[in-house]
Amino acid sequence: MSENNNINNNNEQLALDDGRRVKVLSPGMMVFKRFIRNKLAIVGIIILAFMFAFSFLGGLISPYRQDQVFYKTDSANKEFASAVVNTEYRFLTEDGSPLSTLVRANFSRLVKDAGDGDISFDADGAAWTVQRLGEGFYSIGTTKDLATVTLLGKVCDVKALDGVELSDAVKDAALQTAKAGGGSFEIDGQTYMLTKGKAKTYNLGTVGEVAIASLLSYDAHDSADTGVISTYAFRRAAELALRSGETSFEADGIKYTLEAEEDSALIFRDGEENPLASVSRIIVNPVTSGVFLSVDYKAAVSEAIADKQTAFDYVNADGVTERHTIRMRGNNYIIYTEQQTYLIDMYAAPSWAHPLGTDDHGMDVLTRLMYGGRISLLVGFVVMLLENLIGIIIGGISGYFGGWVDTLLMRFVDLFNSIPYYPIMIIAGAIMDALEVPPYTRIFLLMAIMGIMGWTGVARVVRGQILSLREQDFMVATEATGIRVSRRIFRHLVPNVMPLLIVQATMGLGNIILTEATLSFLGLGIKYPLASWGSIINAASNIYVMTNFWYIWIPAGLLIVLTVLGFNFVGDGLRDAFDPKMKR
Amino acid sequence: MWKFIVRRTALAIVIVILGAFILYGVMRCMPTSFVESLARQRAAASATTGGKTYQEWLAELNEAYHMNDDVLTGYLNWLGSVLKGDFGNSWKYGIPVVEKFNQVIWYSVVLNVITLILEVIICIPLGIQAARHQYSGFDYGITVFAMLCISLPTFFLATVLKYAFSIKLGWFDLYGIVGRYHEQLSRSGKIWDMVHHMVLPTLTLTMLNVGGLTRYTRTNMLEVMNADYIRTARAKGLSERVVINRHAFRNTLIPLVSYMSYLVPSLFSGSMITETLYQIPGIGYISYEAMVAGDLPFTMFYSVFLLALTQASLMLADIMYAVVDPRVRVN
């Protein structure tokens, strides 16, 4: 600037007219002019402008957060229901009371070997008889005590139990039978049974059906009808009709019609089109709890199994046709169907929603590149400033004072310079890992360590320049005018080193970004959920990702290369512009 | 002159000793040390047989590996045995550190020497041509190419090369120095196998280093081409070939040789990232593994080796300057 003023003053003294006046540019302006004439430098500026816009504005424009995880629904052939051909008898009693366990156990045990014949057993102090009414359908009867018959010589007495009234005809018949030594007789269609009790007494009882046992299960199509189809009369009539091959039956005064098919059947109220209930030997249960299987579905499964099909189509409640496949497992039929599942959308291919797909955490790669760019660029600038700050102070002091201060500081620089870089960074990374430093703190620590490890180059340059500058006349002038030392160093010497420092810093920025990326790639730098370009490429150290998902790691690498290239172009352009020897 | 050499040597030794102390201190700060993981391993192995617990193993191993000493005592012990020429046994590899070093260093040296030769063959002609046709399209092309090489991150370049040549084309293996059937090969087959595995690492290293040397050659050549004696040579009517080869290029050799002398130490320091990415068992990869495992003797040896190497090359450069250039005055 002072040079420039001098020239202007000269111009005034000579009083040149406009025609002869030489147009003079300030040194800064000349550097700028030389710079913008450099094509590569302009390309570099454009690249850097794009990178800054991409990183700092891109994050604002992107609809996603950097740690937003995306999900997708996927369909998979999963177990949906299981079906089994029923081998356990189901019991229904006349009065609705449950049948005792002992009776059921006896029944199940004996019925297996019984074949067509009737069986009888004693349980709960009563005699039980089982009558086979059809394939897999039994009527279970028992005696019901009515009276005690005593035969003592000529004294014969029929003593009715409390609350039972017997007609004379019954009493007579009982006595007759007792005299004959017991047995059964029938009056008015009712079978009476006389069994021997203590001494000369007989117990008179009726033999009556109290329960039915069947292998079929009933499902009401309308849950309101569950009561109707659970009644004893209905079941008994339905079972009988099924066994005898009839197409209609009557229960409780209502007529029903029947459509039977091998093991299953549909029951209609007479004259109605929609079935009332379906009957089947096949029991269908959902695999997961909380799933309700409709009767239609169960009927479809039963039908498919009865027809020995391995797959069937079913139109669900939404009117969508679903394909179900059936496979055997042991005695069970397992029904598989395509089901929707909710998954993290990992390694999604590029699409409009995610132009570069998603990464292994299901996060949008493009958004992470934008936020990662912020961190990469930020680390570059902060480390560069830190290096220059330390380097200028130490180099400036060392160069200005010389002597033992210089020797001491320069040996310190030597020491720092010769400490191997990567061992220190690896150890620092391991320490930060072990202390579980939070991601944000980790960035600042990383910047501090990189700055501390990298300032020696700047210090050497500053010292070297100042060593030669301090011998020049303008420094003698500052000494003569009594300017204090710190001002002499930092206001008069350091600004003269600035052009060189700016060039070096610009080139150095690229290197810092490369180093940070390398550290992050090795897993020593930026950690999840934050990202830097280096840590995004880290995904490629997994061969599977490298081979199959180029869109995750190649863009990040290109961004690094372009950014560093941009800084190098600009730095090179600046050097050419600052250097008067490089005439064009 | 002798006084300067002696003083410089003494200084270098002090720096090596201090630097080693800093490294030792940092190594000892490493939270998951080798001893701890070994104790955990042994405790887990002997847990079923009712052996010692982790705590007991830790105490015993700390005693055995002298980890109970404070940092200064530990360092002095280490320094003492080093001065007697004993660098100890590597914890991770279980053999003397120097022996392991001897096993692996040659991979790195071969890799780097080939790279250096390739670099010289590629860079110097390119740099000279670029300088001869300054600001031509060719020059711009070379500049952009050189800048691109400088700007490439090692790991990205290596990954792209692997993706292209190993996965897509299937020409090379992804990792390692030997193939799967190395043992069954004949002697020449074994050598060929290793050469084959060295191709990608060499390509990576060469591409990374080509940029710097090309730019350096171009800059120096440009300076020489602007010199008066070149104009004189042209004015004499010498052919362009003679001007370039005899007068210009010979003068650029001085800075070039000094630049390359800086590269010599890097032949031995290995190239940690490249070797790690290709798992070439050179000094870079082996020492990276040792560092990650917390192998104190090996890491210390490697770091001190690097320290000494750096110091020696700096010292040599200082002395050479003083010897070669009469304008540089020592003291």
C-alpha cells in the first residue's frame, strides 16, 4: 500500500495530464487480476463454491435429518396358521355342565379299541354306557338313581328317592325284575335299569343319554349364532343327520338344511342362503396370538386339506386375493402366506426419495454426504487456523529473536516433527474410544490433536521468512521509531509472510481434509451418528458393501477428491498470482 | 565443520531419546492394553477348569510384562536394554522385534523401490514436456492430472482399484501378498505370484506420488528454461533436443536429486495405509497391527526407527548443504 501511495504522490508532483497518466493498480488488485486470469483457479473456485453450497445449504434444503432412519415394509412367506385333523373328542352335555375328567379319560381310553361295539365303564360311582351312533360320534349315557328296591322274603318295597315320583306301573315292573334277579325293562319308551346293591336291595335307575362326543368342531359364521349352534339339541340333530346322510334336520322346532362333504359340512337355516355354521374335523388356529381367523378362512383351509391341495387362494376381507401354501410338519398342516413386515431400509437402491440410496443404518446417503461435508470442511478450516495460529506465534518469536530462543524452539519443532503421525493418531483414537467420548466432543478433540500435530511446517516457513525479513531496512525503521516488539513481529513481519502462508494454507486445507478422511476411514476419526466423507467411505471396507452398493461409497470419494482438487487449484492459482516471477 | 557434525549428531540423539519417551508415555496411556486383553483371554480360557480369575491373571501378567512400573522407570528400563542392543520380544508376534522387522521390511522396501523407479520413469519426461509447452493443452492436462493424483485419498484410490480390477475384472486378488495355492507353486511360480499381488499396491502408491514429482520437475524445468544460458544456447543455434537434454535438464537434476533424497527414508518407513488396505505384510501393515493390539516393544521399535531415520536424513541434508553449497555457513 505504501508503495502505491508513493507512486500516486509522484504522479501529482509531475502533474501528468490524463493522457499520459499510467493506470496503476494496487498490489492486491494485481494479484486478483492475475488470479482470475488463471483458468484452473477459477475451476477450483467453482468447485469449492459448489462444495460449500452442497454442504452448508444442502443440509437446510434436504427434507431429512442426518440421523433419520428409514423403514420399509417387506413381504415374506411366513407361517400364518396351523391346522390339525382333530383326534380329541369334544363333549357336550345335555344340561351344559362339564363332564368329569375321569369320565372323559375312561371314554377316550376305551373308545380307541371299541370298534363298532358299545362300551361301558364305572366312574364317579355310576355306571356309564357309550353307544356308537356313527363314525366319530358317540352317545354317552349313565344311570340315574330313582329308587331302592328291597326284597326281604315276602316283604317287597320300592322306596323312591327324595323328590322322585314313580308311577305304579314302574314300581310293579321294578318288583318283577327284582324278583327275576335284576336287569332292565322298558316302560313308555324309557329304559329302566335294576342293579344289585347291598344284600337284598336293588337300585332302580333310568339309563339316559347325558352327553354326546364328537370329533367335529362347529364354527358359527355370525358370532350371534354361537349360542344357537352350541345347544345340545342342535348338535345332536346335526350329528345324526350328518351320519345318516340326510340333508335336513330339525332342532328346537327350527328346520335346518345341510350340505355335507366328506369331513366337513355347511349348515343353513332352512331357506337362507348364508350358511349358519360350518362343521369340520379340521381345527385351524392362528400361529400368532391376537389374530382372528374368519370362518370363511377356516372353511377354505379345511376344504384345501380335505382335497389334499398344497396351495389355495383366499379372498380376504379387503377383497384381495391371497395365495396360501400348505406344508406338513409332523401331524400338523402349516399354512404360509405372504405377510408384510416392517424393516429398516438398509442399502436401498437409488430412487427419487433417496437419490443415492440408503446406507447400512437405513439413513439417506445424500443427506449424510451433505452433513458430512460440513464436518469435513469445518475440520479442515479449524485445523488450518489452529496450525497457523500456533505456527505463526512460535515461528515469529523464533525468527525474530534468534539465538538460544531460536535454537530451543526449533529443536522443539524438530522433536514434534519427527514424532510419527499415525502411531500417535491411532493411540489417540483408541484412547477416545475407551473413554467413550461423545461424538461432538470427539470432533473438537480430533481438531485439537490434528492442529497440535501439524503446526511445525507453518512455524518453519514463518521463521525462515522472518529471518531474512528482519534484516531489511523497514525493520530498522520500526526499531528506530521505537515500536514495541510484539507489534514489530505481528504487525510488520508476519503480514509480509502472509502471501506465502495463504498459499500454503490453501494447499494444506486439502491435505487436512485428506488426513481427516483417512483417520475416519480407519475408524479413528468421526463416529456414528455423525458423519464425515471419510467415515461414509468406511462402509466400503466391508467387501459386501464395496461389491454391491457402489452408490454408498463412490460419491463420498468423488466429493473428497473434488474438494481437495479445488483447494489445490486455488492454492496453485494464488501462488502464481503472488509470485511476480511467473509472468504470463 | 567437525564441530558442527558432532553437535548436530548429539542433538539428533537427544531428540530421538525425548521423542521415544513421549511415544512410550502415550503408549502406556493406551486404555485397552495388550496385557488386559491377554488376561481376559486367559481368564476366559481357564474359566471352565476353575483356573485363575481375570484379576489374578492381570496381576500376574502386569508383573511379567513390567507394567507395574511407573512410566519413567519403565522407559528407563526399556532404554537400558535398547542401549545393550536388545529391543525385546514382540508381544503380538512372540519373536524378537528385530527378527520380525527383518522378515517384513523387505516387502516394504521392494514395494517402495519399484514405486520410486516407476515414478522417475513417468514423472520426469512428463514434467519436462509440460515445461517445454507451458500453458499448452498438454501442459494443462499434465497439471490437472498431477493435481488429481495429489488430491486422491489413498483409501479411496485403493478401493476403486480393487473394485475395478479385483471385483469387476477379476484380474487380481483383493488382499495379501500370496495367493491361495502359493505353497504348491514352483519357485518361479511363487515369485510370479508375489509380483502379481504387488501390482495393485504399486499402482496405488505410484499414482499417489506421481503428482508431486511431476509438478516439481515442471517447476524446476520452467525456472531453468527462463535462464539466460538457455537463451544463449538457442542463440548459438543448437538444436532443441540438445538445448533441452544437455543444457536445461542437467541443471534441473540438482533440485531433483535433493528432492528424491528426501524420499529415501520413506522407502523404509513403509506406506502404512496402502499396505494395510492390501494387507501386504510390510512394515507399515505389521506395525499398524502391532499398534492396534497395543504391542509395546514392536511399536516402540518401529517408532524409534522412524524417529532415527527422520533425524538421520535431516542431518544428512544439513551436512550436505554445508558441504555442497559454499554460501551456506555452519555455526
